[in-house]
Amino acid sequence: MKSALLAAALLTAALASHAQTASAAFPYEADGATAADASSEYLAAKARWHNELAAFARADQQQFPPPGGVVFVGSSTVRMWKNLSQDFRQVPGIVNRGFGGSTMADCSLFARDLVVRYKPRHVLVYAGDNDLAEGRTPLQVLESFARFANAVRAELPNTRISFISVKPSPSREHLMPLVRETNNVISAYLNLLPDSEYIDVFTPMLGADGRPRPELFRGDRLHLTDEGYRLWQSVIAARLPGAVAAAPVPAPAPPQAPAAALP
């Protein structure tokens, strides 16, 4: 069953890749009704994220990031990483383009707006858990990621693409089977995509009991604490040339069983 699912997922990704590559540089410039529908989706997304996109535009007007940098894009976990540049201060050209509440589908729509225009040497994307929370399937998340990756590669063929695994949030623990499935199929797809990688933050965020480590999450049980970001930094730094990893955040030791009373 799992192998059949994986095969279907990779087929979906391949079809998405083919459609993306066969279109114009931007996926919504092709001919036909499908392109018109996609253009409507893009325009609707621009209206929905108007304030966030306008804020990015203002930041670009003040200081446009030089080409050859490293772009982080994705949902609120990226947006709320306030110390991102400082955490990777040895890496030149860090750009944060996270927009809270966004999905992998949104990231694919805005691949040119938030990634391609900066001509980065490396892009790291974190998205997917909001898609699952909204009812999308792992296959749909994979397809959105494939569209995102191919939109980037269509114009920046030498840019490295990294997918940061969907995290195991306590507030969405009921989605853990879907999170695992999403991570597995995207990881498998990345094995077929040159100059790309899957970054596993999911595994170190689990405790010895296999459940999300609560100390890594804020009171909403969804967003990261400083400890959570320190863990992410330590994992991601190993994939960024020049970055220095922070001290890892060890999982709490499991409680010891009380010693037996002496006779």
C-alpha cells in the first residue's frame, strides 16, 4: 500500500514538473482554460496576501537584496524567526520571506514574487502543515512543492532547493500520520531532483515517547519557542556552507522509575 502511494505521489510530482517546465517561465502564462484558472488563483492569492506582499515591496525599496543570497520562504514559522539573519550571520545574504498562515500552494503561486526575483543561490522552503490543516492531502502538498521547485528552476537552474520537513506540532498531533506521509513523499521526490535536499527537523522534535517535545513550542502548541528555533538552527546550519551550528537542544531525559525499597 505504501509503495503504491509513493509511486502515485512521484507520478503526480512528475506530471506537475512536466506541466511546469512545458509552460512559460511563470506557470500562469501558458495558453488555455487551465492557465486562465491558474491566473485567477494567482490574482486571488495576491489580493488575500496584499498587506504581506506590500510589506515585502517596501523592504525591497529600502534595500533590495543582492543576488546570490539565501532565501527562506514559507509560513509563520519562517515569518516569526526574528533572529534568522543573526542565527546565520556567517552566511551572506539571508532573506526572510515568510508570510504567516500561508500554504505550500501559496508558496508555489508566489515563487517568482518571493524567490526568483532575488536570484538566490539557495532557497529553503517551509510549508505544508497549513495545507494539511485545511484538508489538503499529502499528494496535493507534494504537487504544490513540485510546482514551486520547477517555477524556481525554470529561471534559476543552478539554485539549490531545500525543503524543511513539516514539523510535528502538538496542536495538530492528530495530523501526524499525514505529516509523516507528506515528509516521506517529498523526501522521495527530492531524491529525483538534482541539487536539492530534504532537511529533517521532524525527527529531532520528537521525544523518547514519539510525541512532539512540548518545550519546543509556545503556549499555542503550534509556533516555536527560542529553544525550538535553536534546534532548527542547529539542524539547518549543517546544510548551509559557512554557517555555525548552535548548541543542540537535547531532549529531556525520560523520568526514572523509582528505586525499589531496600528490604
